[in-house]
Amino acid sequence: MGGGAPGKSRAEGRELIKFQDVTKRFGENTVLDDLCFSVDTGKHVTLIGPSGSGKTTILRLLMTLIKPDEGTITVDGEYLTHEEKNGKLVPAGDAHNRAVRKKIGMVFQQFNLFPNMKVLRNVTEAPVHVLGMDKDEAAERARGLIELVGLTEHLDKYPTQLSGGQQQRVAIARALAMRPQVLLLDEVTSALDPELVAGVLDVLRDIAHSTDITMVCVTHEMSFARDISDRVLMFDQGKIIESGSPDKIFNDPDNDRTREFLSSVH
């Protein structure tokens, strides 16, 4: 594995993400309904369920792209969109949100690469300008991550010279370059041609199995969810209706809705 990869160092078992009584509405539509769940450090949690059940909303909340209407979210013990002032919880300012959000990396469905920058600079840009990392250090780390995702020979190419699968691998390297404590994956293969999906999932499996990074993953790729997950959460209508190990959820689910959903995606 390349020298820029995250290592196995952080203690597992500590609560890293906690949703406490989180409700999110869009107009009349309640997308998340009094949601409570947590993710421990070093664990891989996959969210499954039908479209519109609230899964991607969870990732958008963690990225502070949207804010909860009720409830609180903590990341590594710090409130995400709130802060304590004079013993009271108040909406957090942008500086607080940015500081906590640095602990989180996300890979989106769309690759969102900078089209005017070559692969190496796409990966070094945020560490240099957001984290204040030395350019040489950022480049060394980026090369290790680009090796990790199997693109060393494409360092000097622009995104338009790459396939969709290669662009998504650059996006994964870019997210890891920020040294996040948690990596969010939002249907990262849904925009890819079918023949490119396996390569991207193999990279993510490698990262899941060889590093200590915490993952929260939304996917319809059930074999991938089975391979990488410590825990699978089944969502329906903004609520977790079942939670368990991949073996339990995929082989012996308790809930009829879970069985119905899984039979529809196999």
C-alpha cells in the first residue's frame, strides 16, 4: 500500500458519530423522523433502503449541506451544527461548522473534480489551501493515495482524459487526502457504466480492509455492502426499521419490509 494511505492506529469502539432525535423536513415531507443512531470509530456502517427513505439526507446533514430541524448531531464529541454558549445549545457559526466538518470526507455520486487541474493537483489542492499543508508534503501524500487507488500512471492527466471509473477513484483519493476521521460514500458507482463499477468497488474494499478509517456508506450494491460492513441499517420512510450484521440482514432479516426490499434489488 502507498505511503499516503491512512494507517491502522486509532482506537476502535469509541463513538465517533451520534444522531440524537434528529428530524429533517422538506416542506410537508418528513424525510428523517426522530432518528437516533451512532457509528463507532473504525467501523463501516452501510445504509440501505428504497429511494427517498432518508439515507442520502443523513450524509448531507453530516456535510452540513443542510441542517436538522430538530435534534443534534455530534462528531468526535463535538456538536456539528450547534455549539454551547453560556450552558445553552445555539446554532453554530460557519467557523465552528468548518472546523468540525474537517473530520469528514465525502465521495459523491458525481465526481466533482476540478476540470482545469491535473490529477495530482486535484488531490493536493484542498490539503494545501484548507489544511495549510506544505505543498511538498501534500504532493507526497497525494502520490501515495493515487497509488492506493491504482492511478499512478495518470498523475499528469486532466479529468476529461480519464474514464468515469478513474475519475471516481481520483475523487476517493481526494477525499482521503484531507485525512478525515470518517469517509462518507453516497452511491459512488451510480453514475458509472456497469463495466467500471467493479474496479471502483475493489478500491473501496481495499481501503475498508487495509485502513482504520470509519465509513458511512449509502449503496444499492448489496454484495459490496455485505463485504465491507460491520453493521447494516435498513431505512424506510425516514426511520431505521432494522439494524444488524450483514449476515443477519442479508440472510435472515426480521422485518418483512427488509425482505421485500432485498428481493427487489437482487
